[in-house]
Amino acid sequence: MSPSRPGAGAGGRGLKQRVKTARGRKASSVRWLERQLNDPYVRQAKQEGKRSRAAYKIAELDARFHLLKPGQRVVDLGAAPGGWTQYAVERVQADKETGQGRGRVVGIDINPWTPVPHAQCLTLDFLDPAAPDALKAALGGPADVVLSDMAAPTTGHSGTDHLRIMALAEAAWLFAAEVLAPGGAFVCKVFQGGTEGELLKRIKAACATVKHAKPPASRKDSAEVYLVAT
């Protein structure tokens, strides 16, 4: 999938749509609906049959850091509704019938999600003690890439939200450090303010390069950034 910017072609600029009536909805729900209606990435995802606008985030990160290649084994943590898994399937050619270049993609999420064709999709809490072994069994060998777009429900309190997402980031890294093959890559969502010092220190000790990046598809008003370690 090309990480081209939505709205670049003819017809990319439409009139801003508004939700005409709340009909009992909360103000926050109305704002969310208006944002979805006016988001060019949401429109493009729908037109191209992508599971979510998040597919463009991993596409843009992949274009910049060259993460995914045919034949790789990939784990997608916090995968629902499947945008990253869907993209990974295409890039590692997990949809090939046979052949040396055929990859494998395993996704996991705590929420029920519709399976992505040609991927192994698990509905399980990643923090469940059984999850690592289930992922390893589905992988069938060392991983080349571990992706994590996991995020805890936000509370509105920045300090609490930061601690929650960093706990998930640390869990994702502990798993990645165990299953990644030499030369592998780790991509993980964190919040602006940077990765906690101790975790970042451990990742830097194990990886040749560690960078923070905010892909264009990440909303400007979102505090999320992505840690990319290779």
C-alpha cells in the first residue's frame, strides 16, 4: 500500500461536514463524529478497503524506516480492527500460496475483531500470562518485526495516561526482546514526552538505532508518537 497523502488529488478538498443534530449524543461524541466525517485518511481507508486509518501510520513508518519485507514473520500487538495486520500481510506476502518469499503475520487484541485473511488473529489480552506462548506457537519461529499500537483507554489525566501506555510499551518490549531475531525491528506507540529513561536505556542497549517518529497520518492533536528500534 502506498503511503501517499490523502486529499492530494482532485476532489480531495470537500466542504467540511457537520453533525446536524446531537439527538441525545454527548458533545464529545458529536466532535468525534465530525472529526471522522472530515478526516481524509478515514475517507481514503474506506475507499481502499482498509480496516482503519491507522493503516497509513504503519505505511508511512515503513516507507521511512524500511521495516517490512517479503518472507518476514511479524507480530502485531493491539491489532484490532486490523489495519496494521492487513498492511503487514501485503508487505511480507503472507497471502502468497507457497514459496520462499511467503511471510507470516500474527495479530492479537483484547477486543473481538474480524480475522484478517492470511493472518493468524488471536482474541486475547496481551497481558494474559498465556499470551506470549500463544503468539510464539502461532509464529512458528523467531519474529523479524514486532509492532505494537497498543493503548489503554485514556482518562483525560496526562500523567495517568502516560504511565498506562508506558506500562504497555514495556510489556511489548519485554516480549520483543525475547522473540526478535538478530536484525529485527520493534515499533511501539508511546506518548509525547518521550520513552521512560530506564526502558529507553534497555532498548538502546539491544538495538543499533532507536528513533521517535510521528507519521503524517497521526492526528496533530494526538500526543502519540512511535518508537522505532532496529
